[in-house]
Amino acid sequence: MDLRDLVGIKYPIIQGGMANIADHMLASAVSNAGGLGLVGCGGWDPERVRDEIKKTQELTDKPFGVNIMLMSPYAEELSDLVIELGVKVVTTGAGNPGKYIQKWKDAGIFVIPVVPSVAFARRVERAGADAVIVEGTEAGGHIGEITTLNLVPQVCDAVNIPVIAAGGIADSRGLDAVYCLGAKGVQIGTVLLASYECPIHENYKQKVVKAKDTETVVTGRQTGAPVRVLKNKMAKEYLNLTKYGDTPLEELEKLTLGSLRKAVFDGDIDGGSFMAGQSAGLVKEIKSIEEILKNIFENSRVAKGTL
Ligand code: TUI
């Protein structure tokens, strides 16, 4: 079954979790435009998340979900909060959601973990996931190693639940491509950064729009949490420090501490961590969320029914 029927939306498009960015404004804009908007919890505490979910409920009567970033110190509390607030769809990232899946299912929540490998997809299917989001290394933020082109068909062969593709998708060609590989929907993030509604600093949006194909780098491989960001002074310094693997973790943490916030809120071109995927090279202008979703879907062969 296609993602549209699975969660009751117009376009088979989910918004990425986008830590520190995906608030009620973005989530409700995506849901009102016909996709599945998400409140991305990132490192927010439960009170902040409660407020964001309530505001989203006020701003849309369409389905929306919550993304729980499992490296968050609040993951356990958030796993109960989504049940308490009657959230319909939960996606997870950056960890194993296995211990939460059964209680979410018992509460009638549709559970879609983001996975970076075939083994992980199998594991969450066994634990009861309803679908998987398969995220290729082209994606922004915290990533796995395998490309979307290779990972999507291998996961489709390995599991019996629907596969949603993520990583490198920013237009209708990407949507069609992953449907050819067996996907039943897509998750997008980078292209949504370049929208009027996205609550990030204007400098961040301009950095995405101006980015060329070679403009992203991966930091954090040394620490075991690889993160794809747009190149800047901060990313270069970080890569220099980790070149020989002898920089203490505390020093690296000092450098990255608060750097995502610096990018999102201050637009700090040199010191910010501008998380984005390789599809930034495809994003040329700032548009409304409605226009972005409509363009991706209406120009696709999926929409024409020829794929
Ligand atoms: O989670 C994401 N993308 C993210 S989370 C995030 S916040 C953050 N910032 C800095 C460092 C770390 C996190 C920014 N972007 N995408 C989904 C995703 N999940 N990608 C990779 C994974 C993943 C990785 C390992 C999922 C499971 C996993 O399992 C490890 C285990 O527990 O065995």
C-alpha cells in the first residue's frame, strides 16, 4: 500500500525530523499542504514538545506525526508523551526504537523507524514496525553509510512492510526514481529548508539555495555520529581536528556545542552547523511548502499513474 493510503494524506511525502527546526509552524504547513508534517523533537524537553504538539493540533486538522530522536536524553519520556497526546504517527531516528514499539502499537500509533541498513530494517520489522523509512547517506544530519540507490531495493527485498525512501530526494525525478526501486513514499528535508515557512535564519536558507553538488561534508565520523553539513569554517576546522584521530572528544564537543542552534537561530555563517543533504545542489529558490510538495508530486510519473 502507498504512503497516501497508509496514513491518509494527499501526497506520499513525509517531512524529515529536522532537529531544532521542525516546530509546529513547519509541521502544520506540511500537513496542511497535503504531506505528513512532523514535530521533530531533536533535543527538546518534554514541555517544549508538548507545547509544539498542541500548537500543531490547533493549526491543522490533517494527519501529522512526531519524530523522536533516540539519542535525546528525553527519549523515554517522549515515548509516553506521544501516547498521552494522541499522536497518530511516530517516526524515530538515530537509534533503536525496539523497546517502545509495542506500547506505541497498543496505543494505535503508526510506527515508522528511520533505518540506515538492511539489518536494522529487519530488526524493526521483527519488533512490529508498520513501515520503514530507509535513509541513504545523501541525507543531511546524522547519517548511515549506504546510498539511497543501493539501500532502498535491498531493504525492499528484505522486508514485507512498506518502504519509504529518504536521502537525495528534492524533486519529482527523485520521487519517480525511488518508486522504481520499490519505495511506496518519500521523506524530504533539505528542500523544505528553502521554504518561506521553515523557521530558520535567512542565511541558512541562502546557504542551501547557493550550494553546489560538492558543497556538503561529513563531520563526526571519528566520534561515531557522522553528520552531513554544508561546508563552512566550522566544518573545515572540525575536519582538520579529526584528521589524525587524536583530538580529545571534549575539544570536539566544545566546537560543535550549540553549533546547530548557531546556524538555525543566529545564521552564524562561520560558526554554525548547517545540516543539509546532497540534494541542496538541486534546490535553487525559496518557495512555499505548498508549491514544493505540489511540484514534487504533480510532475511525477507516480501522479500520472504511469509508474
Ligand atoms: O536521525 C537522523 N538524522 C538526524 S538526528 C539529528 S540530531 C543529532 N545531531 C548531532 C549528532 C547526532 C544527532 C540530526 N539528523 N536520521 C535518521 C537516522 N537514523 N540516520 C541514521 C540513523 C540510525 C543510526 C544508527 C538509526 C539507527 C541506528 O542504530 C544504532 C543502534 O542503536 O544500533
